[in-house]
Amino acid sequence: MSMDEITKDIGDDLHTESLLLRAKQLARLESDKLVDKMTALERGKKIDELQKRLLDSEMLRNRCTRKVTLLKDQVRTTSETAEQERSMCENSIQLLRDDLTNTKASLADCHRRENQVFL
């Protein structure tokens, strides 16, 4: 083999080797692109899922806020009703005490008159 033939064979081998290396490099780049695309799709799905969960959480928070407001109104109304009932009971008690005092005074007056009649 002559030097030219050896150079040509080595050149062809080097050329083939560099083509193979370039093909591997391109395959890796394509693979990386696919992985990046899949990652982007997965992130997009995750974002959609998180947005849905956020919306569900906000709806639940709104329902809870309305319920708390309703319960506060019920407590306020119940407190007002209880205060009114307490006031009415206190007034009734005072009227009954006054009536009892008057009845005792009348009874004492009856006893005094009875004692005067029998004396």
C-alpha cells in the first residue's frame, strides 16, 4: 500500500468516525429536545392541576366565609333574643315582687282590721 492509499483509508475512516460522532451528537440533541418537550408538557399539566386545585380551594373558602357570616348572624340574633327575654323576665319578676309586696300589705291590713273587729 502506498502512502496515498493509507492516507485515503485513514481519511475515510476518520471521515466515517466523525460522521458517526456527529450522528450520535445529533441523536443526543434530539433526545434532549424530546425530554425538554415532555418536561414542558408535564409542567403544563401540573400547572393546570394546580390551577384547578386553587379554584376549588377558593370556592371552598368562599363557602366557608359565607357559612361563618351566617353563623355570626345567628349568634348575634340569638344573643339579642336572649337579652330581650332576660329583660322581659326581669320586668315580670319586678312586677310579681311589687304585686307580692302589695298583697302582703293588703293581707297585713286585713289581719289588722280583723283584730280590731274581734277586740
